[in-house]
Amino acid sequence: MKAKPLVSVVIPLFNGAATIKTALLSLIGQKGVNYKLIVVNNGSTDRSLRIVHRVLGRYRLKADLLNFKHPLGLANAYNAGIKRALGEFVVTMHQDMRLKSFTELKKLVSPLILDKTVVVSCHSAEIPFKIWETYGFWQKVFFDRGAGVVLSGANGKFDGFRKEALMKVGLFDGQTFHSAGEDEDAMRKLKKIGRIVLSRAETEHLHGFEPSFGVGAIFRKHAQYAEAYGAVTQRYGLPGPGISRTIITFHREILLLSLTVPFVQYLGVIIIIFYAFFYTRHVYLSQWKNPRILLVPFVNFSLLFVSFGYSLKGFITGKQQL
């Protein structure tokens, strides 16, 4: 009987007390794969690490725990875990992901096992409405577009890699990317040496209820992503193929620039007004009694400037530093 392949599952941990137990419980008992767990504590200041110890002790699960007192950044946390990985395959899993069944890990690594030309096997993820409804008001605003939508692709949240391929491209770039953009950069490099495929693995992206999540967190998150897009664009050029992906990636920047183009600016104003009111439609429909709803259009409009400024900053500096 052929032995089950050994897979190393790397989970970066940073203040994930709200979700790490759920993530671990969905991983424990995965069938059809022999896996080693590596948890990289990335400077957590909450109860995250104690929860990990409690869960591992209860289920008598052996794991490597790498404890760093100060945050390394996401890319460097990945790399620290990957360097300790055993076996031919590495899976990166975020602390706020819940696997939908006990066969998701097997589904994820199967393409890597069956086809040696595959270097990355990615997943599908969804924020269920029942989860979104537990968020606070501003957290609902931030995750509005993703609620109930299944998104597929490679972003490090639950993806399988051929370890040899990761080593060949130099792992994740922790010098350039701190908290975003490292996934896009790695996939661009990995795509040059092999195939990136979508597996049948399905997850739920919990994010976790954060009572302190306010308007500032929305601006900070958008700034991180915009800075990452700018840095990636400086390195690789505009996203492709086709103009549609460029428009999707930089839609806020394009809307803002439209105001400077004669004649087009009138259409731009109409689209921006529509965007400000309907970008977060689920919030309007479910939270219309909340007085803070009056602030949402102004927040959405302000994000145009945040995205433009930080994407420009990332493009000029060539780094994502937030």
C-alpha cells in the first residue's frame, strides 16, 4: 500500500485568538494526508499562543511552534515555517480559515501529487452571510463586497505548494512586502516555472469578530492593499491579460483620475456618486436604521483618495511597508 504523502501545514499566527481554535479544529482530523503542523507566532500580544497550546494538548497533536516576540511580517512568517517544513509539499493556511470538510487538505494537495508540472494548487473561499452578520458595523462595511461570494485563486490563505518550487524562486519576498502583495509576487514567479491550478478545496473565511474594528481599520486595510498593488505594478507592469483586470484592480484610482479628463469627468462624477452609495449595498439593506449609515458614502468616497495615494506610494518606492 502506497504511503500517504507528507504535507507541512504552515499557519502564521498574529493576534488570532478569535479564530485560531476554529481553524485548528477544522484541520485536525483531515483524512487521506499525513501532515505536519507548523505554527509561526508572529509577535502576538493576545491569547493566541495559549489557545494553540490548549488545542494541541487536548488532541495530543505534535506541532512545531516557532515563537517570535516581534512581528516579522506575513512573508517572513511564511518563510520561517517553510524552512522547517518536511516533505515534498507545503500548505500555507491563515489563522481565520475554516476548512469545510475533513477532506479539504487532500483535495488541495491532490493536483500536486498527480501532476509534477503543478507548482501551486489553490482553493475557493467564501465569507458566509451568517458570519458577516456577526461583525460590527464598520467591519460589515469593509467586508460587504465579499459576503456570500465564492472567490477562487492563490493568495496564501489555503494554498498548496511544491516546496522545491518555492525554494527555487527564493520563497516569499519579505524584504519588499510586509503585510500584502507577497502572494501576487510569489505567484508571478512560480507561474514561470510551472502550473498554478484551482483545486476542489473549499474554505470559509471567518476574519473574526473584532469589536475595535473602526473606520481607521478600513482606511489602513485599503492603504495596505493599494500600496501592495503599486509595488507589484512597479515590478511587473499592469496586471493582465486584458484591460478588464487592470480596471478591476485599480478601479478607485481610475475613477479619481476620470475627474481630470475633460468631458469624461461628467461621467466620472455620476459613477463616483453611484459608487459611494452602492459599493456597500448589503450594509444599506441590513443596517439602514443605524445612524452611522449616513457616513458610509463619505467613507467610500474618501477611499478613492486613500487608494490613489498609497498605490502611488507603492509604485514610487517599490515596497509595501504598512
